[in-house]
Amino acid sequence: LVSQLPEANLILLRHLFGVLHHIEQNSVVNQMNAFNLALCIAPNMLWLPSPTGPEEESRSTKKVAMLVQFLIENSAEIFGGDIASLF
């Protein structure tokens, strides 16, 4: 799916997840592992298109957080092994 994104979107995601991956690599110091980062950033990345009840919103947020956590933990494989060279 990543390869099907427009170039500008792919560049933005590479940089965003590069930063998040770099933060996660220092989680011993900053306490921000992939799970904590995902919980913080997921609600701002994807959301349901129409208002729903709190229960559905909670389920959706958890799913997005799991996706974000996966992308952080696997960013080198997903966006290219040279993701650290962006910085």
C-alpha cells in the first residue's frame, strides 16, 4: 500500500515515522516506546469519517494505535532501511 501513495505523502510518512522510530530507539531514556508513541499520535492520524458513539470511537482508536505502533516498529522495513539517514 505504501508504494501506491503519491510521492509527497510517502515522503511525509517516511519522515514522520523516521522521527517516531528514532524517538522509540531512545525509549530507555525517554520512556516513549512504540506503544506510548502510538497512543499519543494515533488519534491525530486517522479517525472515523462521521461521528459515532464513544464505544465505536474507542475501538477505532485502538485499531489505529495498533497500526501506528506496527509502522513505528517496522519503519525500516516499510519505508526503507535507510530511514535513519533522513536525519
